[in-house]
Amino acid sequence: MFQAFKLLIPAIVPSWRFFDYISASPRVYYVLLDEQYKPLSDWTLFRPHPVRLGFLQMLQRMVWNPYWNESLFVVSCTERLLDYPTQHSEKQIIKRIIYDLCSIRDAAKSTASASHVQFRIDLVQRVNGELRQTVAYTANLQKLT
């Protein structure tokens, strides 16, 4: 009986030893550009975290949250892009940025004149108690369709 309980403990109480190390946290920023490749705005954080969530929203997100799952996929793509640069990872990130931009493009007049988009990956890490943000990767310009 004790042996069965000993085998069940790792399933009940998870181990956090699967983290080899804690690295910098990637953030994806994008900028919209016009036909002359002039930026129309500052770099904008892609899919920022909500400032506050209510209790019912947290409960709902524990059960159903495809938006957050897709955002986690983008984070995986950024980590893969930094470690092993591939066209696939860059394409997946830009695809989601363009999809989000197209859904809000008609509502905002500033995005209506945009013809290109570019993204970059910033790494945020804590160094001696303060947050430090560095640009780790800048993608090529991509035409908005």
C-alpha cells in the first residue's frame, strides 16, 4: 500500500524541477509602417496581459481560454526563434499579429493607412533588482494584406 501511495505522490504534488533555469521573458512588439516605410506609431506590445481580472473571469479562463493558449504558442515561437531561427517561427508570429491587426484595422483610422508591419522580440529580465529590457531580434518588414 505504501508503495502505491509513493507512486501517486508526484501526480498529486507536482515538482517544479522541470525548469532547468529561469531565463529572460520574451515580449513581442510590433510597429505599423506606411508605403515609404515610415513608422505610423511607436512600438506596441502584442497581446498585453490584462491589468486586472475578476474572480469569475479567472474561473472561466481556467476552463476555456483559447486566446491565452495561442499567446503561449507565440511565446514558444519567440523562444524557438531566438534559439534556432527558422522561417516557420517568424511566419507564425507575423500571422497572428496580422490577424489581430485586421480585426481592429477598420475601427482605428491610424492603422488604415498602414501597408507594412514589423515585429521585434525584447527580453525582459531582472538584474540587481531592476527590470532590464533589451532588443533580441528584429524581423523583416511584412506587407499587410
